[in-house]
Amino acid sequence: MATFTRKDVWKVNQNRPWDPLTEAYAKAVTVMQARPATDPTSWSFQAAIHASYGQAPRGAQWNQCQHQSWYFLPWHRMYLYFFERIVRAAVRTAGGPNDFALPYWNYSEPFPSNTLPQPFRQARLTDGKPNPLFLRPPRRTQSVVNGFQLPSEITSDASALAQRRFSGPPGPGFGGGKRSPAHFGGSVGALEQTPHNDIHVQIGGTFSGQCQGGYMIDPSCAALDPIFWLHHANIDRLWNRWVAQGRQNPTDAAWLTQRFTFYDEDGNPITIACADVVNTATQLEYDYDDATQQQILETMDTSEPRGERPPELVAASAREVDLKGQPVSVPLTTTAGAVAGLSSDAVAAGAPEGIYLNVEDIEAAENPGVVYGVYLESAAHTRRHVGNVSLFGVEAMNDPDRVHDGVPGFRHTFDITGAVASLSDAGEWDPATITVVFEPLKTAPPPGQEPLADLASAELQESSGKPVRIGRVSMFVAR
């Protein structure tokens, strides 16, 4: 049974700069940062397990992070678990609590939870020493450091939790597409895209190779930021919540038996399989202070999709699209014969088993540090948010020395069935006139600080010189 409980950092802090839990974490980070880079329990070594620009010591398990596949969630759970053991040992050495567990940051809650936790905005600890949890720009975005609120489109976990399958088809699935282990290059799961990738980009500051810019925006630097671990604790918590809805993890032998290697608190390599981490309470001895699981189980649809026939292309854009930090509207041309099948009557009758929007061949020279909201817009200009485009890891897709599927570039798939039904119910759905809008999402100042709002706008203006190209926007239906 669970021995350690991970707690919501904002509830622990209760709007105070410090509390014993986060101060114990800060002191442990200081201890780990003082260790040599060759020590598997050091801060830099642990970060390099995720990814690093540096040369790995002989035999070291560096550059192992799993993204854009169904291994994203189990690999990061293992990573977080062993890191937590290392931190707990450092906490105990410093005289802290024996039952230390990493807090998590639940940014989906309203203000102030949707702002960077206060211990990560304090330059000094209570004893006056430098705070290792605090990073100045360009390591983090200035507005985030200033306590600006993250956009709800970025922080929301609703779309991910609504997914009925761990891996598609149809649609993106909750946990990512089936593929062999790799850094990037497969199919992004709904949870990995939002909120995971979007939070990385929104917090991460300005991209610059070799960790000279923002940490969280760059997979090779992300785990150097202490907030990385609270972010991933929240992602791990959401996996638990998804299962609590009655959903099912993969039962494929390829997933269950896949093994990865990490290091324990004594620096010893430990290899475990995905099957060893599916139940955090019984297998890993930790849980979360989250009391909402039963409520979700009672309200979420747990029925299975009806079929697995290949989705049919019904609409697509006519040309490439460039995003440069400004809103862009993209009309889709509906294929002949598809209009009747997408009529309001057909949608109301549930004729399409699912409707999906693909944003294909997304390319950029480097991450611009912008998250673009994706909206389905009616002829009356009523919008429904269907997902986000962010480019966490796009540099890996441009690297010919890294393994990835297909040509360079990302693809995002969004389940827009609910958005289409909502517009249809409002009498504003016309399948002959389909428009997709991309709009940059920006942080908002805290209540009462409206004069600072121009800071987020200035950050978007700075990013406009780093364009993103989209090859095609298309719509598919599964019947």
C-alpha cells in the first residue's frame, strides 16, 4: 500500500512563499547540484537521463526520454519515481522528513494555482541563501516569473481525460501511438500535447541551443528546471485519474514487457518494465492527495468506440499556412459527397463515430516559444477550442541523426466531435463552410495588475520572427 503522498503545491503553500515541504525540496536540490556530474544522484546527471547536449560517461543511461509514443507515460513515471527516491534521501540527510514526497502543480485550477508556485519565484530561501528553485529569464518566461496566469486552453486536462483509449485509432488516444522506444517522431497522445507540451513551451522562455536560453522549452535542458518535476508529477497524477474513470492501460506484451534503466538513491542502475509501474500505490508505494477520482468515475462516459475502420478524408486546406505570432484563419474545402454526411441532422444522429482535425507537417527552424490555440469557427464567427499546437522537441525532428518517423515535422490530431456537435446544437454548423483559426495564447496578469498586460504581448511580438509552417489542415471522419 501507499507509504508516500504527493500533495498539491498550492494547497500546501496556501499562498505563502515557503512551507516545510517546498523548502525541503529546495535544500535537496542544492545538495544534488553540489555533486559531480558523473554521480548518478547529482542534479546534472539526473537531468541528462532525460536529454543532454553533453557527452555521456561510458555506460551512462543519458538521452533516454520517451516522447510521442505509448511509452511517454510509463517512462516518465519511472523517471520521476527514482528521482523522488534520490531527493528523499537528500532530504533525510539534511534532517528533513522521512516521508518526503514530491509535490505536484495542478495548474488547471483557477488563480492562483494557474501561476508559477511562489517558492519558484523567490530569489532567496528563508535563511537568506540563494534559492535553487528560482530561475531568472531567459531560463523562464518573464511573465511567468512575474506571476502571470497561464491560459486555460493550455492548463485544461479535460480533453485528455475524455479520451477513451490509451492509444488510437481512431484519434490520438490518451497516452500516445504504438511504436518502438524513441525520443520523438511517433504519435502524440492527448495528455502529452495538452497540458504537457504546452506547459513546457509556455514556461520555457526563449529557445537557445546548449541550454543557453530557456530550460523547459528544450528537451535537452528541461529537467534542469526544478519545476519540471512538479509538472511531471501532475502529468503522472492525471494518468491515475484517467484510469480511475474506468479506462484501460495497454495489455499488449510489447508495452508491458518494455524495460528501461534508471538509478536509485545509491547510484545503482535499476531496470524495470512498464508492467511494474501501472499501480502507483501497490507497486511504487505512493499516491496523490486527489479526492476527485470518484466524481469523475460517476460523470465520464466509459463506453468503447464502435469501430476501427480507417477515417475518411472529408475536408482540407488548399495551401501551406505560416504562423508568425498573429491569428490566422484557414478555410477548408469539403470533398464532394461529404457535406450531406456531416449535416446537422447527421451529427445529431451520431452518424460519424468520430470527427478529427489533423494539423500536418508542422515545421520550424526552432521552437518560437508560442502555443497556438486551434479553434473551429462558424460562419457567424462562433468559436470552439479544439486543441493546441506547440513545438516541444521540434529541433529533434530536424536532426538527421535522431530516429523519427517520416519526414521532419510534427502532426497533431484533435478529436473535434464535441465541437462540431456544439456548433450544430447552436444552429451554426455548416459543413460546406469550415474555418480553422490558429491564435497565439498568452499569459494574463494577476487580478489587479492590468497595467502589466503588455508584457505578454511583447513576448509574442518577440516570437514573430520565428515562423511556424503548417503543410496541411485536414478533417477526417470515422464511421
